[in-house]
Amino acid sequence: MTHPAELAGKRGRMAPALGELVPTPPPAAPLLEDVRQLIVAARRQAAVAVNLGLTALYWQIGKRIRHEVLGAERAAYGEQIVATVSRQLVTEFGRGFTEKNLHRMMQFAAAFPDEAMVATLGRQLSWSHFRELLPLTQPFQREFYAEMARIEGWSVRTLRERIDSMLYERTALSQQPEALIREELALLRSRGDVTPALVLKDPYILDFLGLVDRFQERDLEDAILRELETFLLELGSGFSFVARQKRIQLDGEDFYIDLLFYNRKLKRLVVVELKQGSFKPEYKGQMELYLRWLARYETEAGEEMPLGIILCTGKNTEQIELLELGAAGIHVAEYLTVLPPPEILREKLHQAIETARLRLESRAGENNGEEPGL
């Protein structure tokens, strides 16, 4: 027979007696979450450190081999050096050091000669990002994509898509004189300042709207709102939708803004007016009215003056220049509802860039009292 005290002991170990207080264990959820965050943060830091180390290594290897190859008197001898080094490295360290990869490292060191810049970019960009940048031949173009990818945290896929869409060639920045491009990129690199020249484009690619040859302005507006998320991506970084057909009243008369957006990077409202057909000079007065009304009644403290974008199917560059639309905060751009073949779009953009630069240089020469063409 079991003694009562012994039975009570067993009962105490099995279940609490009636009315007996049971200590509550500390909640595990907050502790678990803290530990989880520590692990995630440590892994992230380790990944950044590994990526930065690999990027620095590839740059240093490229620089060292490039120096040796350039020092060779004959090109064939230089290639022989690369092949010999590659065979030995592959034997010791694996397929990551094939001849093709060594040439890519040399290209990396040539494209990014500033080691400090490589170190800064390497904190956000992986080696795969740099590989996407290496085929770009223009230094400003390459730096634009590198800095935008760093600041906006683009994935490798996003970077590839931006390059394929010729984003740089479509920015207002690409049509500026080289001195201004250099200044804008320096501000972007040092302070992360995103200016209108980095955001505004020409043309805008709206092939995702699925519009046929004949459509009205209302059809274009409806299609944009159906595909608003994609349209915001095409507009650029920092845009958010505010209103459609925003009504404003002046002297008892109603006016309607087609589309109103806000850009948090530019800290300003952005009006988008949709036009079917080519640009007409009277569009300037309409847009100025909207911008001044918004500046007076809608702009809040700390915000910049509103910007206007007039989207047309065509434009006359000389009219736009004479109207000095840029000084009024108005950007005129074409939109394409059908994406042309890449080579045609590329040629068109390059011609536009060259024409714009020649016009700016000519204007600068006239202001300095020089004869045009000298």
C-alpha cells in the first residue's frame, strides 16, 4: 500500500493540486525573435564581407595581370601570359579562374580604375552586377547604372532590364554637356542626390499598354490606370499616384489635370499631360497654369516647385528650345506604344543625344561671343 506522503509527492510531480500556484515560464517568442534577428544580421554581414572580398580580389587580380600584359612588347606574348597563369590557377583554385574569367577581371580593372570607388560600390553590388556593367563602353553610362543600382538597391535582373531598356540614353541627363553630366553624377555618388535630369526621360516606352494604332487621349489615360504599377516603373524611381482628372477652379472655370503624381526623391508634385499627336506651343500655357496653381494651393512646406511632363507622339525640338520649357519646369517627351527594334531605338537615341549636345555647345559658343561652327 502506498503511503499518503509518497502519493502526494507523485501527484505533485504529475499535476498541480487544486488551488496550487504554478510559476509561468518566460515567453519564448520575444527571445526567439531577438536571436533570429542576430543570426540574420550576422549572415547578412558575412555575405557582404565575402562579396566585398571577392570583388576586391577580382579587381586586384585584373589590375596585376593587366599591368603585366600591357608591359609586354607583343600582344601574342601577353595572351600567352594570361593562358599560362589561368592553367595554373584553375589547377590550384578551380574553374573560377579560367582564361575567360581572367580577361573579365582585367576588363573590370580597366573599366573601374578607382579602387576606392570599387570598394564603395562593392558594399551594395555583387560581382554579378559588375559583370552586367562591363560591356558598357561609355564611362558616364556605366557610372550612371552603377550608382543608381547602388542607391536604389537594384537586383541583377533589374539592372539588366534597365540597361536593355536603354534607360541612361533616355534620361535628360544623357543629353547634357559632359561637364554637367560629370557634376550630376558626382552629386549622386557623394550625396545620393537624385535630380530631375536623372528621372525625366525621352521617350517613354508604353508598349505594355496594348494600344492599337488609333486611340484617343482618354483611351491612353484609361490604359495607364489599368497598368498603373508598370507605368510607375516606367516613370522612374520614387513616383506615387495622386489623382486622375484633378479638378481645379479659376475664375469660375473648371480645368482638369490628366494625371498627378508625387515623387518622394524629388520632393515635388509632377503633372503628366497626355497628348495625341505632336507637341503644340499652346501646351506650354496650359501646363504653366497647372504648375502655378499647384505651387500656390497644393505645395507643402519643404517641397520643391511642381514639375510638368507633356507626353506627345511627336515633338519639334526647335519650338521646344525657343519656348524655354526647361526654365519653366516643363519636360516634353515622346511616348512609344509600340517598341521598335532595339537597333532602331538605339540609333534614334544616339542621334538625339548628339543633336542635343551640338545644340548646347553651339549655344554656349554664341554666349561666349564665338562664331558658330568655329
